[in-house]
Amino acid sequence: MKQGKKVLVTGFLFMMLCYAFGQNSLNNTKFDGYRAIWFELNQKYEYGDKYSGALGTYTAKHVPLAIYSAEADKTYFVYGGTTNENERYLLCMIGEYDHQTGMVSKPTVVFDKQGVNDPHDNPSLMIDDDGYIWVFISGRNVRRMGYKFRSSAPFSIEKFEQVTEEVMTYPQPWNTSFGFFHFFTKYTGVRQLFYETSVDGVTWTEDRLLAAMPVNEGEKSGHYQTSAVFNRRKLGTFLNRHPQGNVDKRTDLYYLQTEDFGETWTNASGEILKMPLVTVENPARVTDYVSQGKNVYVKDMGFNDEGNPACLYIRSNGHEPGPGNAPYEWCVTRWIGAAWKTSVVTESDHNYDMGSIFIDGSKMSVVGPTEPGPQKWGVGGELAVWTSGDGGGKWKRARVLTQNSLASHSYVRRPVNFKAPFCFFWADGNSHEFSKSELYFGDFEGNVWKLPYHMKNDFEKPIKIK
């Protein structure tokens, strides 16, 4: 293991450091309700901020945010919380929904970000084979470090112990049959993609570069990605690229996969790739969008029963919000065994509208804020379910989940191995002005519950609102 890359820190030492610097950390404290954080990037345009609003379940590059455990019969979920509705103070939180009782516990503060108000530092989640719950806390470049935490007991959110401190952003941890696999981002002047592996979560390999294209002299780029695992063996990731390192010109779509724990990487057809990816034109590229003048905002991915990947993303004509860069098309690009096929699900009104894709045999579903919401040209909207019965070719709106809302709903997330009624969860908030932000979950029958914003008891029933 690279010296100085990861530092083992005990919970006691961490607390002592906090006290030494006069900080009263809220780590491992219970909170009396589910309160999500509101955020704005403060990059203003005619039709509002580049993105702002309810970002408690942000970003699309934090994967996964929820996992259903059959052994515990609970759905565990992480999110970016805050102290109260009048503050933007990030707390990396975890909660649990008990499918036996239909109740949620009071959430636990895994990590107090000590005054950070930015949900780029939100957590991701993993559960190991022994039932220990791992929370990966995102850092931000080298200004704010990332952390790995593990629960003190299996299937328990009562207490978490810090395992590492390191440079990492946008954590995407997966538990596989080989061990722990972690996709993440590092800032090296631009956003480059890396991965690391571990058999126990404590000792990790060196960071291995996944994508950094191009590397020609005088040029630079960057990437965003989303990932998933199939049958605990095949790991796949879809990514875009940022020409000249400009995230506002993100474009193109690439896919690569590994079935041997990152030793060998191939494209969807099985062609072995030369790693890391350092050239724009390579066999991993799925679609050349730069020649079409299109931006690409990757949202989610999954596999069908045959292990064929599919990606959900929005494509548009540019980064500024508003009608000038419409249409904001929700696209699904899927591998059909010999070629890639792309279909348009629907359109919405913002690049940072975010939903999830669900794949069950030949049926696909997309859940997200595709309907006009109360804050036009802002992040989020009203939620709908879209379905395809032919494997993603043709789509129809099956159900509208929310209507006449005062705040926009955004960043709908899919739990790993989801179980009804906790099929997806999200937050709401005003897209353009600072506001209270609440958390919700729902199912495909159209039922919606709100998590209690204030809790008097250790366990309470969510509030049925539809």
C-alpha cells in the first residue's frame, strides 16, 4: 500500500483531534429527523443558477446511495443532511427503513463536515459479506479529504469507525465476489478516473488510472462516470469526457467493463482495451456526440439478465439552463448483443434533472423529474414513471407520481436490490431560492411517503402522502 495514501485513524484519535482544534463533532450522534441539504453552485445565468435546489441525494456520480439487505430485511440509505431548515451545514447521514415494521429509525451522523455546505461531499454506501455497513465520504479535490467509515456492528447504524483518510471524490464502491472495488475521481488539474481494490476494506491497492484522455502535449481532459456490478462479478462503467478539461462541454459516451477485478478491461463486445484510456478515439467509445455538438450528462446504468449494459443520460445543446439549450432529452443507450441502440424516453427542462433506470428482463423503467415543476427551468420537477416493454426501444409514461407540488423533486435514486415500498428515494426543494428540503420514497404502484422531518421517537412511521 502506498505510504501516506491512506491513514488508519481510530475513532478515539479522531475525537481527540477534534477537541484539540476546538471542534465539537457530531459524528455518531442520532438526529431527530430527516432533513436534506439545499445547495446552489452560484454560477448564475438568465434562467437561474447552473444548478441549485434539493441536492440531498446528489450527485449522480455518488453510487450507490441505498442498498436493500435481505438478511436484515432493511433498506439502508445515505444522504446529505443538514442541522435545520435555516442552515446549509452538511452532515453525511445514514438511515434505515425496516420492511417488517414499516418504520424508519432516527438517522445517524456518520461524518460531520465541520461547516462545509457543499453536497459534492455527500456519502456513498456499501455492505460487505459479514453485514458491516461501509460509508464512503466524498472529498473535494485536495482541499477537503475523503474518508471511509465502517459500522461497529453488522447491520447496525448506531456507530461508525473511521478507517481511512484520502484524496477521493465521487466514491462508487461495490462489493464483489473478489472483494471490494472502488471507482472514484481525483483532481489532477482535471477530473481523472481511478479505481482501487481491497479484500478487507482496510488495506487497499495503489490508485490505478482508468481514464485520462487525451494526454497529448498541450491538451487536457476530464471525465464523469456512473457504474454498476452484475452478478457480483462484472463491473461496468459509462463515462463522458470534458474537452480541454471544460466540464461545461462534457460530451461523448464511453463504456468499459471488467470481469477479473480490474486486471483486464474490455468494451461491450469483449474487445480488450489498452489501459488506461488516453485517446479520444478508442474501442470503448459508444457514441461520438462532440461531432453533433451535444452535451452528455450521465445519470445511471444497469444490466439486463444477460449482463448487457444500459445507460441513462440527458443530452442537450449546452450547459446554460433555459430554453436556449433545449431539448433536454432523456436517453437510454443499451447494448443489444452486437450493437448499441439509443432511444429517447422523454424531455425535461434542465441538464441536472436526475432519475434512475430499472431493468427487469425485457422491461425497463425510468423514474425521474420529467414533468414540469413549480420552478421552471430549474433542477427537478414533478416525478413520473416511464416504461418500455421491448427492452428500451419504445417508451410510454406509465404514471405521474407527484402533482401540484410547491417545491421541485430531484435526484431520484435506485437502491441496490430494491424492495417495495422503498423502490426509489429523493428530496424536494425550491429550485431557485434557499428552502427547506425533505426526503421521500415511493414504489411503482404510485405510493409516496415522506420521511419525518422531526422525530420524537427512535422509530417512526413515514408519512403517507399519496
